[in-house]
Amino acid sequence: MSSLSLTFFATTAPRVLVPSSSSNPKLSPSSYSFSATTARWHSTAVSFRSGARRTSATCPCASFSSFNVRAMAKMVQDRESAVSSSSASDEQNKKMLNIEVNHSRTFLDVRSEQDLLSGIGREVEAGRLPSNLATGMEELYHNYKNAVFQSGNSRADEIVLSNMAVAFDRVLLDIEEPFTFSSYHKSMREPFDYYMFGQNYIRPLVDFRSSYVGNVSLFFEMEEKLNQGHNIVLISNHQTEADPAIIALLLESTNPHVAENLTYIAGDRVITDPLCKPFSMGRNLICVYSKKHMLDVPELIEMKRKSNTRSLKEMALLLRGGSQIIWIAPSGGRDRPDPVTGEWYPGVRHPLTLLQ
């Protein structure tokens, strides 16, 4: 296997790898490798400083929506007529529209917090919602509400009700019609825009006044490389399940193409947990089972290995086509506050982690 010369933009902050200008931008599986001996290190780095409000379990696994609950209900009603007129050549889209139209409207018609929480109870009584998931939904609601209210936004009540109603509606839809992720999942933008749903949900949790992107000029360089057919790999610590949304939110005004076209390496929890799945459906994902938990369930070992093999093949195909930007947290590190200053700093990352 021939080695590929790569340019590393690296510090302890999130790091960026891009093929050097002398390398072939169309990377084939046989020529794509990470070689410590041919890599060239640069002292510059991309760093994201997010003033995300830290609180427990505000992200579903642990912004005021541009369409509120009433608007969403009307949108679904409008689709009823669209279903009847769908062409035979668009069966897949028709299927998705039918799923949207026919599922419970419990959370689409809420007008208050009481309506929202009582709706959870009604779905449990109807046997459509498992009781343990209902408990998680209630906990998520209260944590999200507390976090948004910390922002001091005068419309916090409206923001929380709107975003949580849509989130619960998506969770319930997936319980009724479970979605299965393929090895390579493409962001779902229609008939429901899961990407914007995730953006709008996380937006009020970010304090943009104290957030910034360091060395933002590198993202313009990345866009230029992508336009030339190069592939780019971002390497960073992993903080929360909200990482994709926070990265995209901080780039949406300067580099929307990068924000919307990033592909994330995703572990199995974010594609199986009912509270996570709707958010994951809005991202481009290469789905993998982590090495750390590969042996947890002996009877699933072979299935996990085969699935990871398929994912590697999918990634190889993407890279062969070029113009791909992929985000990976090699060992899922978490940043921690300095015990003396209280400032948050990136966790220690060894540069050879990628080779493991």
C-alpha cells in the first residue's frame, strides 16, 4: 500500500488533515493511508470555542424553530393532498409522506407545557410509548427548559415548547415506524428537514456572544480544497452528542457548505437510542461499532465486525470520489476544566491515535 503525504493542522485543539497540494485529490482505497513518516506538521489549528450552556442531559442522549408547532401541524395536513397526487415513480417519497401523515398528532397540537407532558402520559396509556422512554422524555424536557431559561431569552417559554414538541413528535414517529441507519447515512432533508430540526433545537443552548471559531480562514482554505476534489479529515475530542450541531452552528454564517456537508463517524448509541435517533437522522454519518464495546455481547460480535467492514468500504467509496469532509473523534475524549483556573481545555490526544 502506498503512503499518502498529508498536511496536518494540529494542536491540542480540534485538528484538521488535508491532502497536500501535490497528492492526488481522488483518493482510492488502496492509496489512502495515514503515514507518520510522510506527514508534515503545521503549528496552526482550527479551534472551536463554544459558549454552550453546560447542564445535565440537555442533549437528547444524556433556537427557536422557524416552524412552530401549529405550522408543523398545517404542514402535515398539506401533505395529505400531496400524497394522493404523488407520481408512481416517487414511491419512496410517497412512503415517507404516508408515514408522516398517518402517525399520531399528539405533540403537534400542544398549546402549553401541560399539554405536552400530558401527551406523554396519553401515549403511554395507549401503549404506543414505553414507560421508561416516557420517563426519559420528561427528564429531557425539564433539563432542556432549565438550560434555555438560563439564556435570559424573553421568548424562552415559546422556544422550549416549540422545540420540545417537535422533538417529541419525531421520537414518537420513530417508535411507530423505526428508522434503520445504513452503514453510510445521508442527511434527511425532506419531507421533514431533520438537519434544520437539530440546528434549531441546539441553537438556544449556545451562547454566541462568547463563542468563536479560531483560525476561521482555514475553513475557507478547506472549501477551496474541497472544490478542487481533495478530501479533508477533521480530528477532535468528542464532547457531547450535540457536537455536530454546535460545529455547524458556528460555521453556518461563514462556511455553510462545510457546515451542511460534514460527514461524522458515529457510534452505535446515537443511531439506536430513541432520543438520539431523530437528531442523528439530520447528519451525514458513517456508522461504526466501537472497538471498546465490540466484545460486550458475544453473539453480536460477528454482526458488528461485518457492519464495520461495510462502513469502511462505504468510506473508501466516498474518499475515492473526492470532495469529502469527514469528522472523527478517534478515542472519544472529553475536555475538562483546569483545576486551578477553571478554564476548559482540550483533553490530551496522542497523534498516533489514528493509526490504532
